[in-house]
Amino acid sequence: MPKMKKVGPSRGLGPRYGVTVRKRYVKVMASMKIRHKCPSCSFTRVKRKSVGVWLCRKCGFTFTGGAYTPTTKLGIVAKRSAHGLAAEEAVKTAEKTVPEEQEQTEVETEEIEEAAEEKTEEEED
């Protein structure tokens, strides 16, 4: 029986480094090698040029991204905050809490006014 030929991104690792590390390596390399969507022309022609540098082969757009993927989770969060979406969310949450505080203050002001009226009535008597 002939010896089986190893295929896939982890073929050169052999039995070394453990199963979990080899699986993680395969996942990262597979996601890096596929073609990604271009943020400029929206075609799936983006390939990695070097670490963190990505190039669209359709329109020639070169941009920076993650080491293994063109976009990272941190990059998405930074882009959102740069566009002010996080600030809008903060304003929305502030607007939700303000009416509750206003209701409490209205109730408190009514109680204070009633207490003041009672004091004035006592002083008149």
C-alpha cells in the first residue's frame, strides 16, 4: 500500500504542534487565501499583497487591513466610532434615561410644592 500524500495548509507541519494549533492554522490560512470583497468596487478580487496590505486586482485599489483578513473586528468598531455611530448610540441611551429622571423630578417638584402650600397654610392659621 503506498504512503498517503499530505494535502492542505498544514501538510508541512506533520504530527508536530498539536491538533488544536494545526486546526487554527488551517482556518487562518484558508481565510487568508480566499478572495475577498473590495471596499471600492465591490468585486471579489482582493488578495493579500503583504502583511496587512491588500490589493484589488480589478480596480487596483490598495488598502490596509488585518494581517490575515482585510477587515478586523477592531477596525469595524473604529470605523463606526469615526463616523459617529457610537456617539449616536450614546445619545439614544441618554435620551432613554432622561425621561425617567424628568418624571422623578416632576414628582419631586409636585411633592415640594404641596409641602410648601401646607407650610403657607399653617403659617396663615
